[in-house]
Amino acid sequence: MDAEHTAKTTAGRIRGTTSQRSESGGVTVHRGIPYAAAPFGDLRFSAPAPAPSWDGVRDCTAFGPPPPQGAQLLGAAPWNAQTSLDCLSLSVWSAAREGDRAPVLVWIHGGAYIVGASSEAVYDGTRLAESGLVVVGVNYRVGFEGFGHVPGRPDNRGLLDQAAALRWVRDNIAAFGGDPDNVTVAGESAGAGSVVCLMASPVAQGLFRRAIAHSVPGDMVTVDTARSVSERVAAAAGVPLAADALAALPPEAVLEAVDAVLSSAPTRPSTGVRTKAFTCFAPVVGGPELPRPPLEAVARGSASGVDLLTGHNTHEYRLFTELGQPVEIDDEAALAVTAAGLGLAEGAVAAYRSAHPGASLRQLYAAIQGDALFSEYTVRFARAHASGGGRSHLFRLAFESPAMDGRLGACHALDLPFAFGNLDTDLALFLLDGKPTGAHAALSARMVAAWRDFAAMGDPGWPAVTAGATPVKVWDVEDALHAADTPPVRALWAEVSLTPR
């Protein structure tokens, strides 16, 4: 990369620009770099194909378009039928220069596998680049385009997109001053779920050295479940479940069909908590891209050479119960029915009430669901990776959002603006209920440093998980280090199976 912000990639030369968020002016950003061809037309529902090359210098100063997605979920990117379908692009933030060997962090956004884009302001990589990393943000196919079962096509096309982006990094990142032999793949929520799947996937072997996974969802599906969902989508679209018929539909028609499926999905049984589903897609276990569940794969040593930094927030599910998901709970007996459906034994609700005195039924439900979907899987994955010979570091974010009179607590996604150093974004200003304080900035600086040090050397600054202990770093205005991860309800989950549904 030269003084004119141009860099040479395998497909052609590109021009970037100075990041407007860089206080020193030393960070260059190249946006919207194609790493694969547009996955439509003859390439619909196929594995990613190489991006076409070009002559001259391609302007890469604007983000690429997001993948097709609806607007029914928080974090959705603006998309409509007129949006370009050339959605497989990535962006690079770097203060390094060609010839440097800076550690590389590749970011995979979240969004329940159904929405999202790397262009979200909270994912801006400028602060991390100023800390010494080369940061890459990746767009990949989501929803039916990325994870719907299509006969004769790969199921996990979103994961294949991510692997293709990692191959682009291997082949091109040196031109931006990055070290292709020191790559960390990172993500939050569905992005973290993608990360653990990539750790277990044959298609990503050798493409990264370290992994960061915040709030890992344990939601994965079998091939049979994926096929059943796709049958309902095809029926809603009025076509057979066949590749040609589905590929003939414009993306907006598929999105409408998915929305119809989600809207018609039954609530939980009337004797339990009543809610509405907000996603029906997840990584598919059992095919060539993901032969085994990640928990099983890493316990067998599939990623023993990959260092892992993982953790969760204390009140994960409050983001959903407080911001958009309808929740109806008649009484404690209804909550007990839902807890039993999650695999918890009799008496679990009483145990949660004892652990959370004064909590409302809604708060107890959020605590149980947060553990079921994120917290238990995250901790169990850290331990499984360690048992398989890998190195795992565990954290928990306990800092609580003051927004909405404190109802969000340490909710899902609260960690994002802190870890990226982007406390001035709209998301941060909402979650912090105003401008950040000095204590907020200090917490962010510590989290940025932990990411930087882990990506550079594999050590975020606290002990790793071992066979005999699970130390956990607790992030807060005043941090703590606990010798063991021992929340009072953790034992309730010990016998609960976290297998694909």
C-alpha cells in the first residue's frame, strides 16, 4: 500500500481512503473489495466463485452492498429489491504498510444468521487498527441465501463465504501490512457461532491461528431440520423444493416467504412461555462443510492448534425481551414448562429465583434463555476446546447498561462498542444512555488491548482454562479475575444436551 492509498490484490489494484475516524490520519480503509463473485444468476445457492479481475485501479472507498435480508430483526442492514446483488465483499482498515507484519483480525458480524453487514458503524475497525491490528470486515450470505437447504447445493453457504474471505486474506493481506501467518477470526453472536463452526470445519483448516468468539449461540440444526424449514419456505413461495425453482425466484420473494414462515410459526405451547420466533436458520451439521457439531469436533482436537478467546455477557437475553420480542408468561408454572422443554430438571425455576432474588418472571425467563442460548454453550465450548488440547481464555462482561432505567443490564451486544473502541456510535450512545464517561473509556481501552494482545501473541492477559480449572476474567468498571467460573445455576445445565436440533 502506497501514499496514494493504493494496494495490489490478486484481482487488480484498488484505491482506498483515509479513515475519517482516525485522529492521527494514519489509518487507511479500503471498503467494498470483492473477494468472490456475486452469488446470483448461475451461481445462486452455490459455493462462492472467484471474483472477476479488473484493469486499472478500482475505487474502494464505499462499503459493498449488504446481502439480501429483511428488516424484522434488530441489526438489519438497509436492503431492497434495487440493491446490488454483488454482496460478497470485505473491507480493510490498516495503519501498517506493505512489508510490515501486523497481526490480522477478521471480523464476522452477527445477526441471528438472518441479517447484518460489516458496514455497521459499531464494527468500524479504525480504533483497532490504531492499536496495531490490520482489521478485515466481511459480508457473507445470510438467511435462506446463506443457510437454507437447497437440494444439490451446499447447506452452509454462509460459512463457505467466510472461508473464501479467509483465503482472500491469506493471499492478499500482506499488501496492507498484515501477516498472513498470524490471522485471528472473530465474531459475536451468529458471528461467534460462525467462528466455532469454522474451527470445526474442514474448509477452514489452516486459514487462521486464533479465534475470538463473543456470546456463542448453541443454535445449530441437523440436515433434516434444515430440510424441513426449507420445505416450508418453498411452500410459502409457491414453488417445489428444487434448486432451479428456488433460483428462479428473486431474493425479495424468498425473503417474503421466510417472513411468512416466521410469522406463521406457532408460539410456544400455551402452558409455557409464549413468544414468536425471530430466526429459522443456523449452521447445518452433518454435511461436508460441518461434519460434526463444533463441541464434539474441538473436544476431539480438530482445532487444537488454534488459540481461543471466548466469553459472554451476564444478562444476554434481555436485549431481546426488552427490545422487540413479545413475551407472555402467565405464571411460574408456565415458566417451569419452558424450562423443562430446555432440558432443565424440576426445581430449576426455584433455583433461578434463589439466584436472582426479586427478579420478575420476565427477568427469570431472560436469565434462563440467556444461559440456554449463549452462556452455557460458550463456557462448555471453552472447556471442550481445552480438553481437546487447545488453549482457551474465558471472560464475562458484567458491566450493566444504564439505558432504559437499567432494564437491559449486561445485555447481548453491549460488549461490541467497548471491544471495537467505538463508544461514540449510535449503538453505544443508546446503550450508555448518553456520552461515555471516563470509566467507560477505560473499560473499552482494556478490552481493545486484550483483543490486540490476544491477536498478536495469543495471551489476552489472564490464565487459560485447564483440565482442573476454568478461570474467568470479569469485565466491569472495576475488573475482577475469578479462579473458577461458578455461577450458582451452572450446575443445573450439567446434564443438558447441547446437540443440534
